[in-house]
Amino acid sequence: MNTLMIDVRSVAEVAEEFLQAWEDGLVRSGTRHSFVTPELLRQVLTVERWQLIESLCGAGPMSVRNAARRVGRDVRTVRSDVEALIHAGLMRAPPVAASNFLMTR
């Protein structure tokens, strides 16, 4: 199982960790996504988007329509949330050939 750690850290802290990992030559397990401010975290991770992420974890690739059914929401609003999460780096955009599907990171 993959682990995603979400936190609030300064750019300097992120850069320092990157440089330390580079110098050590160590590969860290898991994925970390840092926000610069708590306000930005709350702006990107709304309650609805967090519920969407939770419902998709471990489910594998699926269409936006199926994701909307899963969370009991309108397809258009789920598509909008998916686009915002892809833009934020919390979801991966599907390959062009499979454009109806989305994947959690």
C-alpha cells in the first residue's frame, strides 16, 4: 500500500529535505505533498475533495462518472474537483487513450 503524507511546511524546509536526500543518496518511501500555508491546504483540500480522495483510495482507475456515483455527487462537480486535485498534484491525469479514467496518486 502506498502512503501519502500531507503537511504544511515552508519552501525552505522542503528544499532542505530534498538536498539532504540528494546528499545521502537515499530514496524515501511514500509520497509527501506539502502546502506552504494552512489556508492553501484548506483551499485545495475541501471537505468534498477529501471525501473523494478517501473513496478512491485503493479502488484503482475509474471513470469520473463512477467516482461521482461512489460519493453520491453530481458528475460536473466531481469532474471539477478531480481537475483541481490533478492540478494540485494529488491525483494523476490519465493517459490520453484512457481519458475517461482517473487515478489516485
